[in-house]
Amino acid sequence: MKRKMGYHNNKKETARGLKVIVGDMPFNVAMKKFKQKIDDAGLLEEVKERMFYEKPTTVRKRKAGAARARWRKKLRDNELPKKMY
């Protein structure tokens, strides 16, 4: 029996099994590498987002505000500098 493709493939890939092999390195260095991997995977941000329920309208408003800010920044970066006279 074939599984339907779709629902499970649309989920964002999560970082599973993040590990650091310590070997000869000191614990502090291994911990630093582990924290870097966690940060690169974005796990802390995801945990913070899921800590409290956010209504769908609030999510849309937050994303729209971020898009407006990105657009304003893009316009600001593309405009010519003021004349210095």
C-alpha cells in the first residue's frame, strides 16, 4: 500500500539528533559547539514561538508588519544619498 505524499512532506525539517563528539576536546569547547549547532538549527526560536499560543490573526499581523519593515528598509537602502552642499 502506497502512502500519500503531501501532509508529512510539507512539514518543516526539524534538526534531530544534534550531537557533538567530545573526544579529546575540553567540555567547554564541546558545549560551545553544541550551542552553535542548536543556534544554527533555530531550535530555541521555535521553542520560544511555541511557548504560548498565538492567534492566527496575530500571526498574520506580525508577518505583515515584518514585511512592511523589510520593504521600507529596501526602499531606504536603494534611495540616493542626500546632496552635501
